[in-house]
Amino acid sequence: MTKKLTILDIAKLAGVGKSTVSRVLNNDSRVKDETRDLVQSVIAQHGFSPSKSAQSMRAGRSRLIGVIVAKLDSSAENAAVSGILSTLYAQGYDAAIMESQFDAALTAEHIEVLKRRNADGIIMFGFSDFDVDQLSPFEERCVVMAVDTDRFSSVSYDNRGAVEQLMTHFYDEGLRYISYLGVSPKDLTTGKARLDSYLCFCHSHGLDPVWNTAEVTLDSGYQNTDALIRRETQAVVCASDTLALAVGKRLQDIGRSDIRLGGIGNHQLLRFVFPQSISVDLGYRQAGEAAAKQLLTQLENPKKANSYHFLQPSRLLLTDND
């Protein structure tokens, strides 16, 4: 059996001290570039992989980040998690992914588990009934996503702006009868913020609002479409691309190919099935990257890191080439 190399072995092969190798592994900026290149070359040549537990002990950290999502089957959260993980892995961290299921009690249990595991920090996907004070044990070591909060650093999406972009686009095309399918206003982000944006646009532009709500499922969206449709209806704006897919199917079935369709989420399936539809990209992956980078900044210097509140810009997509 081939003996596994140690940091001391790498140091001897590179002709440097053991502490120099350790500094290279920990991305210490004080290491000269030529020395860093030499050590990294030896590491790559011999396939050396440092022990994460040993690294953690030296740094006094677990190198573990808790990521608490609301729903594991959410395409939006999966895109954000992809950005989180790529950022964390690049810096040598592991992630423990947990699902809150929009349950405050279950979330509290997850936070307690992460405390016991000595997690370095938490990235939490917030929801309407969640009490952010539960994150107090990670006071300066957490970032809340999707819900803006003054208590902790946060990364949120431009929910109001996304609807406004869709409404403005249809309005500029000369459309004046624009319906809206959303979700329950009890959901303060996808629900209330997006509905409020629709109603505000209608009020400021003299449009008659026609709206309904549904669960974020294809079946519910399909079943709740008819309440939106009038003879004069020219477009339907949806709070998500999933709902837009459902509305598009229902419009197909009732022969209303004259009605324009807009959604939120940049789901590839929407414009594949309905090429004339438009969507708003909320930047889920970029928001995940921003949250992970902010948390890592706070971990490096928790006493000096300022509270950070970032609104991820959204982008209207008109064609498959956007």
C-alpha cells in the first residue's frame, strides 16, 4: 500500500519548511508567488490532499457551513445553492444542506444541530413565518436569503422590479388589459411584494386590475387561470415561470393564442414550450454566490465586517438568445 504523503513530505520535496506548505494551503498572502507556485506544483504532481480535520484544528474552525433551504425541490433555491456551493468549495469549506419546509420549529432544530456540530456559519433561506432571532447563536456568522432583514446580513431578490419590468414591457407594446396570477399574499416576497407591484402599476397607469392566486404548482395554476381571462384580455403576468407554464397550457386548451404570457424565474422550459413568452431572470445563482462571499467575509473578521444588504438585480429576457 502506498504511504499517504503528509505536509512534511511535501515540504521536503519542495525544499521549503513545513510552515510554508501550511501557509500555501491556507492561502496566506504573505507567501511569495514563486514559492507558492513551487509548492502547488509539488502538491499537484503527487496528488496530495490535506486532511480537512487537520486544517480545521489548525484554524480553530470546522470548515462547515449550514445551508438551510425552504424546499429542496425548488428550482430557484437549487440555482442559488449551486452558487453557494461553488463559492464555499473553492475556499475549502463543506456544506450541510437542510430543508425547513417553511416550518419554524423544524428550522430551530436545524440551527441547534448546526450549533452542536460547531458550524462556522449559516446561510438561511428565509420565509414569512420565520423569526430571524432564532439565528442569534450565529449573530455575526449568518446571511439570510430571499427575505430582507435589518438584524442580519441579507441577500434578496427584486420582486417588485421583476413584475414592473414585465408590466412595462407589455404596456409599451400597447397592451392595456393585463391580468395577473400570483400566490397568497401571506408569502411576503413571491406573494405580497409581487402582487403589490402589479396593483401599483395598474393604479399609476389607469389599468383595471384582474388577478387571482394559486399554489405554485402546474395543476393549481391551470385550475385558476379561467378566473383571469376576459374577452378583452391581452396578456397574463405570472408570479413564477411554473405558473406561467400552467397558464400557457390552459390558454392553449381554450384556444386563446392571442394572449401574451410573462413569468418570473428564467425557467428554460417556459420559453421552450411557449417561445413567444417572456421571463425575468432574478439572478438566483448570482445571489447565492453573493451570500456565500459575504458570509466568508464575515468569518474572516466578524468584529469588523459590516452588516450587508444586497438586492440582486433582475433582468428581462425577451428571446432565447438573451
